[in-house]
Amino acid sequence: MPLRDYWRVLVRRRTFICGLVVLTALATALFTLLQPNIYQSTATLMPLGASRSGLSSALGELGGFLPSGIVGKESPTDRLLAVLQSRTLATDVIEHLDLLHVLFVKQWDAEKQQWRTKLPPTRQDAVRTLGGLVSTTASRQGLITIAVTHTDAVLATTIANAYVDALQRALNENAFSLRTSDTVWQLLI
């Protein structure tokens, strides 16, 4: 088919084509304007030390937090990332911030202080929902980024900070139990 025939079809259908372009542009603009603002808050962590002292040894003993396949890895960054992605840490954040009502705001009646549904959401539902808001990534340089996206900027920042605090608590509790187990081991010898 010669090029001139294509041109004739375009000229004949120009009203339809222009109308389709304008309609698509208007629909896109309307959709964009009706979307709520989404904010992202990030916290960046840098694991210290490459030896088996301090943070590395504490991370090595976090068996309760880590999946069995992760325990064998040597990188402190990988271990911290696994702890940050754990269900235990997410549950800690949910409990410390009392996020159950916030994560399921449509199901919570704030006036009556009760759930609108027969079965209230469980912690497992909250962990799953929080997992959709939080992402943890590691860079090649070993930096770990915790990014929280939410329609409330203050809440996004609070959750990101709560993850850092929960990680610190988990590491401190683990370091304490590690020292206690070392002491007990020395007494048994």
C-alpha cells in the first residue's frame, strides 16, 4: 500500500484521532489530580565492622530472627537486612506504635472505639500490610535503606524511625543474651 493511502486514512480520521488524544490527556490529568499525595521517608543504616566482634557477632547469633538459609552468610549487611525484613521486627514496630488501628483505618470506628467488621484484623494482617508500605534494600557499598511510603508524611517518618529503634532493641537484646550465654558457658567449664 503506498504512503499516500495511509495519509488519506489519517486525514479522513483526523477528528477521531484528535478527539482520542484530547480525551486521553483529560482522563490522565483528572486521574492524576484525584490521587492522594504519597510521601516517602527513608532511613539509611551503615553496618559497622567486618570482623566477628561487636555487631557481627551479635548478628551471627540472631537465629530466632533469621531464616535458616540466611544464617550461613557472613556479611553484616545481609544479616541486618534479614533482621529488618523479619516478621518479628515488623510485629515489634506495630506494637510500639499501635499501628493496628492506623493500618486498617477504614475498618476502625474511631468514635465508638471498635472494629466495624465481625473479625478484627490480626497481627499477621498488619504485618502483611506494613510489608507493603516498607521496603528495605542494600547497596553495594553496604548501606541499608529503609523506605516507608504512606499518604501521611509524619506517619511515614515515624514508622521509618521505629524500624531503626526496633532494630537497635533487637541487637541490644541479642548482645545481652549473647554475653549472658558466654558467661554461663564459662561457668560450666
